[in-house]
Amino acid sequence: MDTALTESPPAREAMLAGSYIIEARGLVKRYGATTAVDGVDVSVRQNEIFGILGPNGAGKTTTLEMIEGLRDPDAGSIQLAGIDALANPIALKKSIGVQLQSTALFDYLTLAELIELFAALYGADTGPARVDRLIGMVSLEDKRNARVDQLSGGQKQRLSIALAMVNDPMVLFLDEPTTGLDPQARRNLWDVIRDLREGGTTIVLTSHYMEEAEELCDRVAVMDYGKIIACDTPLALVQSLGESATVRARIEGRLDSNRLERLRGATGSAVNDGQLTIQTVDVPGTLADLFALADEEGVRLDNLTTTSATLEDVFLSYTGRSLRE
């Protein structure tokens, strides 16, 4: 195996020094008059799961593609494991693995054949033991000799991660890895991601699922309109709101926004497409005032729920809109 593909002195030095393995500064990407990424800074520590969270169109994928060397930035700098990514794109690609939102594979090859092919393209070990280890890493042992077109959606996602690991990358990039998967397949993939981190791989992922980021990520950067608007641990981001809970309800009619703001304990509120959301530090007081207001204005409340603050509330607090819009 060509060890130059899986190990580089600058990368190992970065690991030993405990410094950031990724440092991107001032990233900008424009498409005509549209600025998709607007001066983004990203710093990722060795062996953490770092999430970039935001709605579709926020600039998450474009940011990752610039860091991965798949798209040239209009401005900014990128260092990954001691490599200047813009000056040395080949060295960069030898140190990373990438799982894209969608991957076109050879449907009539088996899992083992496909992994062997990808490993050969990297000059990595193509032996049966190595292939079996990668298949076992993503828990697809019983599908070793199955063709790609015989796999479920979740199995294909796990296979794509195995393919991204053929060169033993220091950093693995996952772009919305669980989009379109059912809840069980999503949680199975979460276990795979945790195991990879436990094995020493740094992971950067994008998502628009708040529960995924809360479950997996050590730190989260929240993006909107091409900018990072907050970055910290999920817990710290939630605690920064100062809210203990969120009240949600479907409303039929219209409630006075000024009176909503004056509900006891309320620290913020929004109505989007008939969905009322109120952040509060006093759930009983807020509910009592809300019922009184709805009764007075003849507005019906349906599907009323109260939940502890989440990353969805962080995003709503910063932007005034839902994470999934």
C-alpha cells in the first residue's frame, strides 16, 4: 500500500500538537450576483464530530466543497492537517474522505468488488482482509457479495461511508448523510459515525436535522444565508437562549403579535404558516396567558405542546424562521 496516501508528516504533527486539524478563514463563494458563502470561518479540532447545521440553501454544502477541494473559493484560506488546501489540492485529497449527498455507483458490482475498486484507485490495500474490515466497519458483512442494486437506501449510505474510508482518511466529510432514511436506518448510521470517531477519525457533517446534531456533534456551527451565525456545543447554544422551554401550537385565526410578546415568561414568539412558537422561561404563566388571549380573540389552539429548548429554538431565536424551511 502507498502509505503516502494515508499518512503525511504535517498531518501527524497536527495530531500530536493537538491543534485544529481544519482552519478555514474568510471563505467566500459567489454565483453571479448571489453570495452563497459570505466570509465563513471554520475551525475543527482533531477527533471531534463537527456539525454544520442550517436549512437548505444556507451554504452548508458549498462550504464543505471548498474545504474538500471540490470547489474553488473566491476568497479565503484553508489549512487541513498542516496542508494548504488551495496550494496543494492533491495532498489534501489524500488526507480526506468524502461522502456526498448522492453517490453514483456501479449497480452490478458487489460490495466487495466496489470497495476493492475504490481502494485500488487510491493505491491502498485491496486485499480481502482489508475489504472485509471496511465492510465490517459499516456492519454490512451479510451483504458482502450482494450487488449494489440489491441494497436498501440505508445500506447504500453505509456503503458510501465505507468507500470514503478506503484511504484511512484523517478527516471524513459527510454531507447530509441521513437525508431520506427512515428513523431506524438513521440511528444505525449514527452508530457507524460514532464508531468512526472512536477509531480516531475527525468527522465534519452537514445536516438540517436538529436532533441529529444534538445527538452526534461535539460542536455545531449554525449557518443561514451564507454566514455562520453561532458556533458552540449544542448544550451551550441551547443554554445561551436563557429559555427553559418552547410552546408550540397550530392556530386558526390571528393573534396580536404585540400581546404575544407580553405573555408572562415569554422571551420571543413567531407565527409561520399557522404554527405558533413561543420561547418562555415560565411555562405555566405563558400557557395561562395564551389561553386567555386565544379565548378573548376567538382563536383556536390545536396540537399544543411544550418542549425543552433545542437547536431548532436556537435557530429560530437568531433568524426568526424554522431550521427546515
